[in-house]
Amino acid sequence: MVDTYWLKQAKDRPLFEDLLWSRPENRRYAGKLLIVGGNLHGFSAPGAAYGAAMKAGIGAARVLLPDKLQKTVGRLIPEADFCPSTLSGSFARPGLAKLLEEGEWADGVLLAGDFGRNSETAILLDSFMNKFEGQVTVAQDSLDYFLGPKSPLIERLDTLSVIDLGKLQKLAKNNRPTTPILHNVMLSELVETLHDWTTGNPGQIITKHADNFIVASGGQVSTTPAPKQSNWQVELAAYASVWWLQNPEKPFEAITTSVHTYAW
């Protein structure tokens, strides 16, 4: 039955209270997060992710941006570093070495968004997902690069997608054509679909539907009442990244707890 894998988290009752009491008290032991994103015409997503990660309790965070932003952002975000960019100000292919190097420093990587649409950036991100073996959380327009068939959002280990229902529909259409996801799908039906999806695939998902945040990981699904927040994808992705890297052996429990701490 659904209830064997569907756990419901209440506003006043987190499902995994033990994680709340066992967090690192010293930031030195609270993990390291690399936040990647931005282009010449926008960098609000990595900026918002950095702020949310600090609120979520990360030990140390770095922000990696295209070098076209160095004069603009260098003083605004002291922890920012920069890698090669295209003439138009997006991430360029030669930035892969820098991205992999920074990824090795971190316990988790957040592709926060504002990448824009660029063919070189697409190659860079695809190569990174293939070469990097650690935890990666994908949010905002970062997701657009991975919605095609055989998506790493589904098939790659240690990957979390923080995704709205529209993009989840496209991901499902390209990877699970026999299981369509409709805008008017009932919450229970979506829970069952995500249970089935993540039972056979390692990719993990956070989405929002019917006024609930939904977490799916390893066939387990949790739902949490969701307040109305306009920028929930980027901020929640940061919270989830922090909690997950601090509890790498308990991804479902950590991500579910991150939703509660973010929402309430």
C-alpha cells in the first residue's frame, strides 16, 4: 500500500527529529559547499543560494562564477571565485578543470542556476556530471541542460533535482513515456509515480504540488505542507545540499528534514 513508502511530515512534527539534535555545533565540522551559477546578465540564483546555505548551517561555502562577472561581483561576494567564460559571459568549456578542482574541495556541489542558454555551457555541465563523482544538487535553469533522454538527473548516483512540476513533466516524458505526469495529477498519484521512479533509479527529487513539498529518494517519499514562497527552488536546493552533505549516509532523512527546516 502507499503508506508503506509514503511518510507525511507535519508543520509541528518533523519526521526525523534525531537529525535536528545531532547537527555539528562547530562550523569547522559542518561541511563545505560549492555553489555554481550565473552569467554576465544575471547572478541572483548563486547569490540567493549562498545566503540560504549560510542560514542552513553550512560550515564553508564558495561561489564559482564566470570571470566576466569578476569586476561586478568580486566585492559583493568575498567567497566568490571565477572560471573562464564565453564572449557572451556564460561558463566556457575551458572552465571544466577549475570546476572539477573546486568540486574536489567541497563535500557537495550545487548547480544553482542563472546559467542562461549556451552551447559551451551545455558541454561543460555535461562533462562535469560525467567526470565528477560526488554529491550534486541541480536547480533552476541548470535543470534545462539535463531534461533529455537518459538524463543524469535520473541515472546518476548522488544527484538531487529540485524541480517544478513543469520541468518534471518534461523529464518524465523524455525518460518515462509510459508514465506521464499531468498538471492536474492527484497528490497520491504523483507520490506513487515518484516512488516507482526512484525505486529503479538512483536520482533523487524534490518537487512541489498540491501545496506540498515532495521528496523522493530510493523509493521512499515524504510530503510536507508548503508555505507560499516565490524563490523556493534555489533556496530549498541550498538547504537540501547542506543537510545532505552533513548526513551523506541518510539522504532521504536528510533531504526530508531540510524541507521542514526551510519551510517552517
